[in-house]
Amino acid sequence: MTLTKTKTQILCALFAALIAIGAFLRVPVPLVPFTLQFLFTTLAGLLLGKKAGSAAVWLYVLLGLVGLPIFAEGGGISYIFKPTFGYLIGFGLGAYVTGFLTEQNTSYKQLILANFAGLLAVYLCGMAYYAAISAFYLHNPIGLFPLFLYCFLLAVPGDIVLCIVAAVLAKRLIPIFRYDRR
């Protein structure tokens, strides 16, 4: 990807804003809140690449931790003690993974595979963090089955749809984002 430094910084800020907006774009589904954050974090990795895409996600996380109420449930440094903070960490890792896996190949198949790999990274981080915070900070450990059910099984179908949507969008947008108009 050949973007100038200024263009990259602008795009990182744009995607951080889109991720923040995605936190408040909720799709009403029973039991599990479903937001569009994953769509924008995945697109950040696909369109900006591994470094700039993950930088956009970390900018979003940093802005939320310094107090801007841009997370799904507010903001501030105390957010790190919420069991769901691990998903935010996973978003950064997921953006890196999707960007890395699509550096050389942007076929539909590769985009879908990269998105699923990014999704796996998000859920692994999110579930591990949820279990750790529940056990060690909240002193209310969660069993493996409830963890799997509530933190993965009920939430993943919507994110699978977002993986496909992100691949379709990225296939059309990658030529625009990865073309340097110098």
C-alpha cells in the first residue's frame, strides 16, 4: 500500500471515528447487543493495511480510555475493568490480522478467510479477557459453557454476516484506498 503519511493519518482518524459511530449503531437482537464496530475495525485492516488499520483501532481505544464516551457503554480508564474490554483489544489484533492476510491477495476468497481469521482473533481476546476479569477482578468466575454461549455462540452469527459484508465492500474499495494519486 502506498499512502502518504498525511493521507494515512487522515484515514486512521476517519476510521477511528467510524468505529466510534459503529459502537452506537446497534442492531436489535435478543440477548446479545450487536453493534457495527466489528465491521469498521475489519474494514480498517482490509483497506488501510495491517499497520494503519490497527493504528486506527488503537486510536479509537486510546480516545475512549482517556474519557471520551465512545465505547458501547461509555468510556474512561475504568473501562479496562469491564469484562467486554477484551473485545476492544481483539479489534486491534483483528485489524492487524486482516490487513496482514490481504497484503498480497485481495480475492474474495482471501478477503473472507482474512475476515474470519480477524473474527477469531477478536473472539479469542474477548473471551479470554472476559473470563479473566470475571474470575480475578469481579470474583465471579464464569464457566466454560456460559462463556462459550454468551460470549461467542449468541454473538457470532451477526459477525459472520459482517465478515461477508466487509469482504464485499473491501473488494470494491481496495482499489480506491490502495491507489496513490501522486
